[in-house]
Amino acid sequence: MDNITLLSQNELAKITHHRSGEIKFGEKIITIPKDTDIKQFISNSDAKFVLLGIPEDIGVKANLGRIGAASAYDSALQSLANIQHNKFCKGSNLLVLGKLNVDELLEKAENLNANNKEHRKELFKIVEQLDVEVSHIIHQICSAGKIPIIVGGGHNNAYGNIKGLALAKGKPVNAVNFDAHTDFRILEGRHSGNGFSYAFEDGFLKKYFVFGLHENFVSKSVFNTLKELTSRVKYVTYEEVEVKREKNFETELENALNFIKNEPFGVELDLDAIPNIPSSAMTLSGFSVDKARHFTYFFGKHQNASYFHICEGAPTLDDSKNNHLTGKLIASLITDFMKAKMG
């Protein structure tokens, strides 16, 4: 895990706002000391969860989306450090690894124009490099018997999460994705819109359920692909649940769980499915924050829930005075997942 910028205890202390009579998460979170064997430290730690930041938006750019997702991790960490350590959720259950060092890759991507065919091919190659890094780290964390919580970056990183978990388990794994899009698009080169289709094609993803798909955002060709793969890929649309009211939210949670629960599975949550959250594909209509939190808790409770990934949030795209709120939401989702698994 050479390519990680470790979070130091000193850096954590700087972003933790101490207050008399209170214990903040940042005072209890575990960090990895310098010059330590990282894998061994993780294995020996009492913490059940390992937090990894991926501060990139290269996959989003390669998918012709709005960049900004690189800023989510730092914003989330600041909020997470300042929640209360109490009987409901303890900071000592979380080891913050730090963030993937993507400076070199971001530099390579900076001057590439995704609308230029040759430039876009270069962006695809950079995303492939990112895949290698992410899958290696997730594999290491899962092999150490811990549960990764991954924050930031585009949904391209679902590929590395799924591959890393599959390699650790020695078999294909499942995934459930709270998302307005399938991210199961054609295999045209790696970007944030095809992480799941590539994981499926490469044999790492066995079964996949998309929860809350927006009917207006899915092409006919993708729907045709889903129809052909109906024994291994299923979905429920947002409109079926909230607009047409043909299906029930709780029942669909159960249906999704029954579909994926027999194998280790990843819990994926794309913030662009929640209304008014600054993201690469922001929406005005979608499931509420409360439903997103319930989704997270519901799947987190199952023993086979093996990682949690929150992506596409882009606090820097919020030009109001409230651009810290995206980080606050991510922190709430992280603790919802932790509470589910510790309960």
C-alpha cells in the first residue's frame, strides 16, 4: 500500500474541534503511525472499519460529467472528526487509512479534453491505472478481515471495490447500488458510467441490483442489456416506488437483499440519486436523504455486507455558504453503516 497518503494523528487533531465535557470522534479515531507495516497494523487493530479516501474525478471527466468529486473526502473527514463519540457509535471502531495519492494521475488528466476522441482514450487509460490502485488496497483491507468504507471520487471506483473484494474472497461477489443510473454502460473504455459492466464482464461481479433507477436516464440499449441478464442483474425504478406508487420501498429493499445476500456484497451509494446534493449529475427529484440513510442501515445490517462506498458528491460545486453540508451527510451515512454492523 505504497500509494497512500496516511492521515497523521497531528492532522486529525487539527481538524477536530475540542470542547470541554465532550468526546469527539476525532479524539478516538485510529490512525497509522509513520514507518509502520500498514497491512499488519490494520490486521492487528481492534477497529472493524477502515476508511479510505479517493480524491479524484477523472472517471467523471472521462464520462463527460461535471468534475468536483475530488473534494468529497476532505469535507467528509472534517465532519466525521467532529461528531460525538458516544454509546451509539464509537470513533475507536474506525481506522482512517488516509487517501489514495492521485496527484500524478490528476495532473495527467488536467489538460485532457473529454470531448476530444484521442484525449478521452487517454482518460480511459488513467482510469484503468486508478482501478489497479483501488482494487489492490481494497483487497488488502478485506484480506486483513476489515470492512472498507470508501469515500470520494466517481462511481468508476466501484470496479476496484468489487474486484478487490472478489480477490480477497476468492470468488465473484454481489453488489447493491442506490443510484439514478445503472453505471452498466457499454465497454467503450473505463469511466464512471461503466464500473459495474466492466466488473461483470471481467468475472468479479456475480449479481447486481440497482435501487431507484431513474427511468428517464437509462438508454434503450442499456435496458435491453438488463433484460438479457435478468437472472443476474435486477433493478427497481424510482418512478415505480415514488411516482406511480406501484411498488413499496420496504418491500423492494427486501427483494434486493434476497437477490444478493447469499454472497459477500458491496453497498454502493451514489449521491447524485439524492435531490439537491452537489454532484456530477445533480438531481431535483429522487429518494430523500432519510431514505438513503435507511437504505444504508438496512443493507449494512446483513452479515455479508462487506464494504460501503459513497461516491460522486462534489462539495466544491456548491457555491453557497453551506458547502460543508455534503461532508456532513457523508459522515452521517458512514456512521449509519457502522451502527448497522455493530448492532
